[in-house]
Amino acid sequence: MRNDTAATPQAIFRKDYVAPGYWVDTVEMGFDLDLDATHVATRLTMRRNPDSAEKDLVLFGAELKTLQLRLNGVNLKKSAYTIDGETMRIPNAPDEVVLEIETLIKPSKNTSLSGLYASNGNFITQCEAEGFRKITWFPDRPDVMAKYTVVLRADKKKFPVLLGNGNLIEQGDLGDGRHFAKWEDPFKKPSYLFALVAGSLVCQEEKYKLGSGREVLLQVWVEKGNLDKTQHAMDSLKNSIRWDEERFGLELDLDRFMIVATSDFNMGAMENKGLNIFNTKYVLANPSIATDIDYAGIESVVGHEYFHNWTGNRVTCRDWFQLSLKEGLTVFRDQEFSADLVGTSTGRAVKRIEDVRVLRQVQFSEDAGPMAHPVRPDSFVEINNFYTVTIYEKGSEVVRMYYTLLGHDGFRKGMDLYFARHDGQAVECDDFRAAMSDANGRDLTQFERWYSQAGTPRVDVQTHYDAAAQTYEITLSQRCPATPGQPEKLPFHIPVAMGLLNSAGQDMPLHCEGYEAQAGVNSLVLELSAASQTFRFTQVIEQPVASLLRNFSAPVVLNISYSDEELGLLLAHDSDPFNRWEAGQRLATRRLVRLTKAVQAGEPLALDSMFIEALRATLNNDTLDPAFRELVLTLPSEAMIAEEFEVVDPQAIHTARQFARAQISQHLRADLLSAYEQHLTPGKFSPDAVSMAKRSLKNLALSYLLEWVDESTFELAKTQFYDAENMTDRLAALAGISNFRGQPQQQKEAAKALQHFYKEFKKEALVIDKWFMLQATAHTTDVAKVRELMTHKAFTLGNPNRARSLTFNFCNANPAQFHVADGSGYALWAELVIALNKINPQVAARLARSLDRWKKYPLHLQEKMHAALEKVAAAKKLSKDVAEVVTKALA
Ligand code: PHE
Ligand code: ZN
């Protein structure tokens, strides 16, 4: 039975879009910054939008104390406006309006980290999506773009640094121990890009010459004591600036570009105009605190936020249903940036594989659950719940499909036309599609379904070779499962990049009816647009093996029945490195599914030598990039294996995967040891692609070696842990040690190592996050252990990074323990969601999603998950954020 104590959340709909009744030309603001009570004076110059059906002047405000409201110089009477929830309506306003507003806000009480808030005694803002309304009344919607001038006033000692969007045009003392800074942003922007920062901060700065010769000032601002951790962010910023000039002809439009790091942040980072605000996780790095993964994360997030300056800021979204217009495109751009920086073709493939892994593991799962939504949603209750992997990662795949269909130059033409048409505007996903279509003279009408239909399409493959006629036919059939509100789907326009391999594993020349053959080009993009289509190849002189969906050319599930021999051939030879890896994953998945079923049936477990030998050959193949080998040797995650089952048995999957890892460890022992030794990176740490690749293969080898219980490998890990001078190697060793299933003596040593690590890094918040994360995901960490860690003095739910490090990692990345039969994992989850709901609804709603897929588990677990969901749904003062997630899960 549904418990109806939670208010049913109200959805808003894309189809109800109405242009704003008034435009805002200028915004002038004065802030008297005080942590407990900040006074905000705002002056808006507004003018009626004659093209709107909305006749009232509409403003939004939340959690504000309103001190003053004056319209064209006259105090607004209570009877002159209405307030309903967050919406204020002023009827019968004149065509030209000057609105003066004074509000009082309480930054130190703001734990939601949206609006103006305090972080370690500094002021930070976060206005996307609807945080500006927590600062002042405003038509807080992205299609209202205005020019801002902002004066910040604060105590000079406590807040020596005052930062705003755009250019600093004036600063000085106020005489009373306070000072001020006046910032002017020369570009029109939506309110969600507003930012201010005030406090005690220091910066690394550099003058940088743009391609045009213009000099700009770059700054990375951090709290004192962190200046030894900003170099990588600065380098990443310079690389981003150069890359956007070279690849897209887009130049930085400001004289000054700032990055600020804060340890209290809900997301990764935010692209506020000229004043990007970052989670410290994506700024701070040096070899002793940051892993290679952190270095790569910083590079891509710095890039991402910088690239938003054009895709998001100069051209923004008409409404929040269009969020993927900026996010999907900007993720595509940051993925390409990282790939281009590595440069080599396997380097690109490694990046592609990593991105696809996230897409499949997280987005495909979202698409199959109760929160499934199209890349351009039709409705939502709380926009903060829609910063999803579908909007971001699937959105990026949709942009990538234009790139695949139109080619490098065609895509660039589309981008150029998009900016030529829409610079300075707030537009829709359809406008982007129109630019791509018009610039290339291509009909992309059907492509629109990628924006409107949710769900992951399935493409089933049938092949037929006629030796006598030397023809080969590939029949592709597509279907897409139902998603909430969308029972039936129409066919998608799917680019299927492909090639044909001969028995020696070489690409064969392609002669496909309807497609022009190009000499020397052995890869083709088939366009599947009907429910089912047959592609006929001629002059096929021997039975080929089809390599389909090369480089993962579309976000679909490809069902094709390969034999093990065919997969072995693809793994050993495919000229497309993505599909090489894919073949290895198919071989592994097949075995892991069989092993899981054997565990469930209580049958003996075995791993065949064909598979082990294929892995050995890959591991020892020195012509392959070590990073690529590491990916091939990594078994599909437990979450990926789970997707292969109708009903998920997390413990059986865990047992099966661990068995396979131990077998690989046993049979490849000598090879793993020599891989370990060959890929040491002695000397000074460097986060370059070559060294990173070596470390990743070496540490994979170590983690396998530790699966086969034996003292010498434990010693190897111990030595690496105590001797390593970089965090990548230390953390890998510590993870290995703490997952080691050895004797009591070794368990003691593991506890000692964890203690040692904690002591050494207790002042480095980001490293303590890793310490919690590592324990949250350890095989041996059960619910009781998590509860114990929650009482640790370093743990708090009040800081998002810390909360996530322990609780999110346990609920999302330790499935065998979280889904324990007694339901204690779910009870813990419910407690956490309810506790977080009071502190930070956005963070709470993210954790709430851990139970999205509850219907995929056996009935006895379903009952317990359902009860936990009901418990959250019945909680008092449930935020819209959490209510939407649990209501949809229970629907
Ligand atoms: N717009 C940010 C990004 O993707 C993400 C973000 C959303 C940050 C909402 C904070 C709040 O770059
Ligand atoms: Zn973004």
C-alpha cells in the first residue's frame, strides 16, 4: 500500500513553456556581506516582452526576508502583488519598469549549498539551476539574459578577497574596516551564471597570450596552504583555452578568467561567467595526494567548465528541459579535449572505453529504471534531479552521433552555424539539430527521436554469407523497451560504424549496396533508420567476421551471437581498438554469467583455458598500450554482470567474479609478476599518459596477484604501500592490502596500514575521503562496519564529499554487502536519506536513487527495499527532491 503522507510533488511540463512577460536589461546589485545576515540591494531595469502571452511581471524568490520592494520609485503595496510558493506576480505593471529590491539572507544557515552560503568562513554562491532566487527576487529562468554590475562590501580582514563575474572595475576602502570591489560583466547572462566569492583565499596567477595575441589573466584561487596543489589545474586551463581555439575557433571573450576551489560543493564544478567555482576534488592535486584518476578528472572538469563559456554561456538554454543542449555538448567537447591531449589512436580508444563504461554502467541502468527520461525531458518535479547521466553522458553520445554521421568537417560546419545563428541567445535542442542539418544539407528529422524517446535501443543482428555468390548480408533490427510514460517507441536513426574481418583478422574491402566504396577505407557507417534493414555486401571472398558498432558509434545494446573463436579473432586483431576491448568483455561476460549460475546452483566452478590464454596473450603483448591492456584485463564490474540477469543475485555475482579473478591470478601468476616489474615507474612522478598507463597496468597486476593468497604478494603490496611516493601507487597498494583474504596476522597489518594512512593525511580532506571510500568498498565492510565508520571523528554528513565517500560508495559500489539478506543495508540507507534530507536535499536525492532498481531483485529483497522506500516517503518535511525520486520508485 502506498503511504500518502508525502505530499505528491507537482510536475512542470515542457509543453507549457511561455516566454517571460518582461525582459531584464540591467541588474545592479550591492551586497553587504555578513555570514549571519547579508543585505542585498538589487535594481532591475525591465521592459515588457510584447511577444509574450504572460501579462504579469513574474519574479521568483525562496527563503528570502524581503525588506523593500519599489516599482518605478514607489513602494509596492501588499495589495499590488501576490505570492504563491516561490512565485510573485505583479499585475498591471507598466511597460518599462525599474524594480528596487532589498532582501536579507543568512549564508551561515544555508546547508543546501544552493544560493549564497558559507564554506570554511568564506562566501560562495551556487545559482544553477534555481539558486539566484535565494539571493533576491528575480525572473530566475535561463531565457532572461541581462548585464550585471555588482558591488561587494565586506570586512577587510576576514574577507580580503572579493570576486565577481567579469572585470574588476573599481575597488577601495570604506573607512570602517570594510572594503569594496565593483565587478562588471560585459556579457548578457542568465541569472544561473551569477557568482560571487568573498573570503580569505590565495591564488596562483599567470598572464596568458591567446592565439590572437591578446593577453589574459588566469587565476586559480584556493584556501591558504593549498598553493602547492594548483599547478595541474592551471596547466589544464591553459590547455583548454588553446584547444578550443584550435579545434573550434572559439576564443576566451574576457580579459580575466578565475577558478575558485571550495570543499563544500554539491557537484563537480560550475561554469559561472569568468568565475568558475569548483569542488576542491577537481582542482587540488600534487603527487602525494592525488591519483592518476584525479589528475585526469581535473583536466576534464577544468576543460568542461571552460568550454561552457561558449556552449552554455554565450549560447544558453531556453528552459531547463533543454539542459542537455549545454551539458551533452559540453561533455562531448571535454571528452574530445582529453582524447586529443593524449593524441595517440589507442590513447583515444582508452578514453573512449572509459567513457562508454560509465555510460553503460550508470546511464543504461538509469534508462531501465523508474527515473528514465529522454535527453530532453517532457516534465520534472525538481530540476536538480535532472542533472543526470542521461542529460550529460547520453546527451554527449547524441552529439557524438552527429559527429559520426556528418564527419569531422561537417560537424565543425554545424558548430560554426550554431554560433553564427545563436550567439547571445537562449535556445533549444532543436536549434542545435537544425544548425547541424542546415550546415550539411542533411535531413535529421528522424534524429529528433534521440531527444524525445527515453530508453536504450536494442539492435539485433542476423548475418548470412553466400559463398557461391560472394555476398554477405547483415540484417539489423531495432527495438526499444518501454519507459515510464512511453510504452511504444518509434525507430531511431542509428549510425552503425563497421568493418569486416577476414580469417586472418584483417579488414576486408567493403562494397555495400547503397554506399559508395572508398579505396583504402575499410570502415563504413551504416545508417539504420527502419525497424529492420538488410545491408548487402558484394565481392566478399570468404566468410567474414563482422565488427559492428565500432568505437561505440551509438548508445545502444548490440545483440550478436559470436562464437568464442570469432570473439578471440576480434580481440586479437580488430583494427578498431574499441571493438577489440569489446570482444574481450563479451568473452568475460559470457563466463561470468555462467559462473554466477553455477554458484546459484551449487555446481563446481571452472574457468576455461581459452579465456585465460586470450588474457595472457593480451597481457604479454608489448605492442599494445599498457592502459589498453589494463582495460582488457579488467573484468566487467558486478553492476555490469547484474544487467545480464532478469533477477539479480548480488552475492552470487560477487562470488563468481572473485572466483574468476583468483583463477586469473593463479594461472597468470608469472606473467602478472613480470608485468608488475616491467611497468614500474621509478624516478620523479609525472601524470603524463605514458606513465599513467604503466601505473595502471602495474597496479592491476598487483590487485590480481593479491587474489591468490600468498605471503610474497602481500609483502610486495606492503612494500609498495610504505615506499611509494605517489598517491596512485599508495592507494592501489592499500586497496589490495585491505581486501586481502589472508591470515589474522595480515589482517592486523592491513589495519595498521589503514591507521598509518589516516595519520599521515588527516589534514588532507580529499585524501581522508579516499580513506573512507576505500573502506566503504572493501569486500569485508558490512553494514555494522559502515555504522562504526560513521561514528569516526572525521565523518560528517554535512560535507557532500565526505558523505559520499562512505555512504554513497557503500550503497552503490559494494553490492554484495549492501544487499545483505536481512535488509540492514536498506534500513541504513533510509536513515541516511532522511538525515541528509534535512541538511541538503540535493545530496539526499542522489543517495535516494540507490534503490531505483529495486524491482530487479528477488522478492525477499524487494519487500525490504519497498519498506525502506515507504519509510522515506513517509518522512516528515520531505524535500521535493527526495519526494520525486521515491515517488517515482514506488510508482
Ligand atoms: N553546470 C555544472 C556543470 O556541469 C553542474 C552543476 C549543476 C553544478 C548544478 C552545480 C549545480 O558543469
Ligand atoms: Zn556542464
